[in-house]
Amino acid sequence: MSTSSTNSGSNDFVETLTSFARKWPYFLLSIVICLGSVYAFLYITPSKYKISSTLLIQDDKNGSAMSNSTAFSDLNMFQTVKTVDNEIEILRSRDLIYKVLKKLNLETAYFKKQGLREKELYGATSPLKIHTVNLTKGAYSREINISYLDEISFIFQDSTNTNIYKYGQVINNKNYQIQVNKGEAFKQEFGKVRVQFKNLYNMTESFSLAKLKIVPVVKDANTITISMNDNIPQRGIDILTDLIDTYNINNVNNKNAIARNTIKFIDNRLKYLVTDLTGGEEDVEAYKQQNRVTDINMDAQMNAARSSEYNQQLEASAVQMGLIRTVENYFRGKQNQSDLAPSAMGLKDPILNSLISKFNDLQIERNRMLRTANAENPLVININEQIANLKDNILENLSSIKQGFVIERRNLRANYSQYDSKIKSVPTIERGLLERSREQGVKSGLYKYLLQKREETALSLSATVPTSQIIDKPAYNTIPDSPKQPLLYLCGLIFGCLVPAGVIYVKGLFNNKVKDANMIELTGVKMLGELSHNTDKGTVVFQKDNRSTISELFRYIRMNLGLMSSHGENKVMLVTSSMKGEGKTFFSVNLATTLAMLDKKVVVLEFDLRKPDLLNKVGLKQTIGITEYLNDDQVFLEDIIRPTKISKQISVIGCGKSPENPSELMMNPKMDVLFEELKERFDYIIIDTSPVGQVADAFSLAEYADVSIYLVRYNYTNKYQLSILKDIYDNNKLKNPMVVFNDAKREKNQKYSYGGYGYAMAT
């Protein structure tokens, strides 16, 4: 960016600030109005306070928090996933909020007028308490006022009628059915209270969607903050307190419902199990009776012992039979006469043992006698006979004993077979009994398990506690959350500054009038000078001894005319502008006055042939003038030159009768004669012409002028008309063009200056 562009931008900014500073009263008025509006808004608008509470939620993403407090927790049954996000949605649920609002009776609002504002009453501050029996849709738009009458009655004013009712009396209407009771703040002469019914469903929706804010304290934390804004702090505290209490009660009720349903389920199962257990026990009893079993293990051991015992007895019996056969073989055999019989002590038969003992004694006796006597000895023969008889007796006794052992062994074998078959049948009986006992045991275990769980569930039902814990009880901030007074006052101050600044800026942005001499300089035309705003009503403002600002500015222009002349002389001066009303005649007259103060003879020509105004400005009436001079050879210059009361040195020439073709009239050959004669008679000739932005008459006179003075009026000339001036300068359509910035307005602290001297604008 170039330095010139930077300076231009800086100048524009400074100029903008300067323009704002000039309008400081508007800024002050706007700031006062805005701050007053903020004060009125704060006075009328009730302050809203933030009420908040912190709650710890049992966050159990696996559901163990619920299952551990119920039956069958060891089986992972009936689990419900409990997370902070879920609990937040439960707290925000419409059913829960509706219960709270209904419990607090917030469908009825009470208001009392206090000065210019209306204060809402609640709880301990309300003299009335209305119990709503029924409300219809039409009740929400009713205007109801209740006024004090006496201790037992009140004035009830509806939008349609006025009645007197007693406290506690039910008021029936097609739109509502209510009962008005005395409130906590009831007192005599409580004045008038306005009652408004609210739609609880709409209030619930508003709380659920916007008013009630529930967020975790930090991300992924189990601690949440519940907050809301309310213009009555106690009402907000009551809402949050009841919301948390209702939430905890619902949690407890849900747990209790699970516990009660669990107990009911267990009781139903126990009924079926009792029947099954009875049938199973009877089946085991019948099976044991059928198989003659009491305790299968003990019975098996006893059977094994008896079987072993019979087996041992069989073996002993076999040994006895062997002994019997040995002894029997001895006595039946042809043994030596002198041999003794084998002992039968193993048979444990006293008769047999006695007979064998006698037999052996006789044998010993016979052998002893044979040593001294022969075999035919009667004594020996007698002994032989005794031995033979005794031998027969022994054989008979052995046969009898043998027969007894055979019977005994048969019985032993039968008993052994019986117990052996029982031992072999034990696995089958045990399997059958195990099957029946297992089914009975499963049902018995399940029965005991269900009884245990029923007691656990009953215990949890009596000791159920909420899963949430209040860390911070609901409380409100003492500083209002809204409206924020410092912020509103700051906004009011800023807005108070921005409104006039915006209006001024926009007005300047859309203003297409020339308001700065710098814009004129952009055309390249020289600035002859500036003229301040004329506060006098007259046309002539320049006086000889007048030291006013505009007089000094005309002197400055007079000086510049001499300095800026390319030939050192500006005898003929053409005065024009872009449009009518820019002060050409005013400037021409006062410029002539300024030059006349130098004892110069000056003539002012009224060449605005279409709308002449020069003679009227100097107090003369229109007579013959330039038109007659140019059209009639009998009219001479002396006939149209008219002196003025302004100064003896100043003369004027009017336009005369308005011509039909002013442009062609200015092409008349007598124009040369006119200016030649005027140059001889006057020191300065000032030509007051038509605006070049509307007609081209001034260009026809350009050849006679030494200098062309172009007037631009402050806040009057359009910006786009400066292009006319630039075109004139670029294409040399007028000789030596110069610009006078007319009617320029400046602030009191600004000065029109030249040559180191400053002149303040007159007030």
C-alpha cells in the first residue's frame, strides 16, 4: 500500500471521528436514552437466579449395581444397565417433571402489582393458595383477579363477571373448577392478586427441552449438575429438591417392584417344588421298600460281611467233611489191628471223640494183652468183639455226623448265594436309588436355594436405599444470572454510541452532496477560496469596515484572483456552477463589492437569460437589458447600464426580456462590441451566467472571459456533478477555471485560514 493511500485512509478516519465529535450532543442524547431504556428494562424485568444441585449417580455399565441388590445376583439374572447418560435422560423425562410440577401446584401463578412492575408470588409470599379441581383449555387465557373483602370472603373478578365467594368454596365455571384457600402470607387488606393458570404440559415440555440443564461435572464422571433459572429462588429450590426426591423414590419403587416380583416368582416356584419333592420322596421310599434297602452302603457292607462269614463257614464245613472222610476211611479200611485210630478232635463231636478214645484204649489194651497172651485168649477175643462193636458204633456216628454236615453245607451254600446275589445287585440298586436321590437332591437343593433367596429379597425389600447421593443440596446464587446488569449497561453504552454513529455514517454514505473541499481538489481545478455560511439575510455581506469571516474570505478571494492570473490581470470574470441555487448571483454581487472597495469600477452582467435574479438581489426592477441591446440596433450600451445603491463603483446590466432562443442570442455579433465597450468603461466585468450542468450558455461566453469561477455549494452540489467540472478542466471548455467552495460550514473551533491568519466563523 502506498504512503498516499495510507495517509488518505488515516485522514478519512480522522475526518470520520471529527464528524462524530461535531455531533456529540446526539451521542450524549442517544447514550442517555439507551442507558435509561436499560434501567427501565431492568426495573420491569424480574431478575432470574441460577439454582443448582450436584448429584452422584452410581454409574454401572455392567448392571451389577442393580443386580447385587436383588436375588439371583450370583446367576447374573435380571440385570439392568445403569449409566450416567441414562440417568440424565430419566431426570429430564417429562413424566418425572410433570409429577414434580403437579405436586408443587405450579399450574397456578400469582402476581401482585408493585409500582410499575408486577411481582410474582410463591409459597410463603402468597396470601392465597388455589386448589385446581379441573382446568380446561379455555382457563389458560382467562383474566382472574382476587381482591380482599373480609376474613371469610373475597371478591372474585373474572374477565366476564365479578362475584363474591368464601374461602374454601368450590368455584365452578365452564373453563375451570377451583377452590381458593388462604395462603401462608394471608393478611388483611392484601389488596388485589392476579391469578394465571398455566398449561402443565407446556411447562413440562419447556423444562425438559430447555429450562432444566443436566450435565456431567466433567467428562465421563459419575457426578452431574442439575441447574435451572428462576425469578423466584425458593421455587427453583423446591423444583430441584422434589425432582431429586421423586427420582430417588422412583428408583426405590423400581427396586421394590423387582423384589416383590421376585418374591412372588419364588413363592410360585416353591409351591411346585413342594409337590415335586413329596412325589420324589415317596418314590425313593417305595424303591427302598421294594428292594429292602435302608442305607445302601451299610446294607452292602453287611451283605459282604455275611457272605464272607458264610463262605468261611463253608470252608470250615469242608474241613470237617474232610476229617470225617479220613476217619471213616480208617474205620472202613483194612488197617492193622494194632494201629490206633486217628484223632477226631477237629470235629468237635464229644460222642465221636469219646468212642474213638475208647477204641484207642481197647486197641492199646489188646496190644498189651497180646504181648503176654495169644489171639485165642478169651480176654483177647472179648476185647476184639468190643473193638468190632465199637467200630460199628463209630461208623454209625460218623455217618450221622456226615449227614448233618451235608445239610449244614447246603444251608450255608444257600445263604451264601443269597448274600452274594445281594452284593451283585448293589450297583443296580445303587444306580436306581442314585437316580431317584439325585432328582430328589436337585429339587431339595433348589427348594433350599429359593428359600434362601426369598429371605434375601425380603431383607433387601426392607432395606432398599436410593442409588444416587446428593453432594450439594439445591441452592441459588445470590448474584442474578439474568439479566446481567453490567453487561446490559455496557451494551446500552455501546449501542448509545453506535446508533448515532451508524446514522451519521449511513447518512454520509448515502449522501451524494459535496461536503469537503478535498473532493473538489480531486478534479485538478485550482481552489480560489472558500466562503463560510452566510448568517445574514441580505445579499450584500461585504462592507468596508466589516471584519466578519465572510468579508475576510472575500478579500482572500480577491487577492487570489490577482495571484492566480496567468497574465497578471483578470478583467473579465465568468461566474457559473453546476446547478441553480449554488450562489452565483450572491458571489457575483459580493465579489463586485470587494473589487469596488479598491476604487475599481465594476459591472455585473446578468447573463442568466433563462431565470434572471441579479436585479432582484440588488433591489432593481427589470427593464431593457442585454436582450434588447443585442436584438435592437437602436438600443445602446448607455441605455442598459444601471447604477446600484451598493456602491457608486458598481453597475449592473440586466438581461431584459427573456429571449426565446438564449443560446442563439449569445452568438450575436454585437457580443464582441458589448465586451469591447465594457472593457473600456470598467475595470472589472463580472458575468453572472446560467449553470453549465443544465444549459450550455456559459460555454458561449467563455471566449470573452479571462478567468472562470465555478461555484460548488456545501451540502448542495451533487458529487456526480463534479465530473462536469473535471470535464471542463480536462477539455479546456472554460478559460482559467477556478473553484469557490460556497456556504462551507465548519465547527466553532475550526477556522478559515490563509497566510498564517485565522478567522473564526461568526456566530
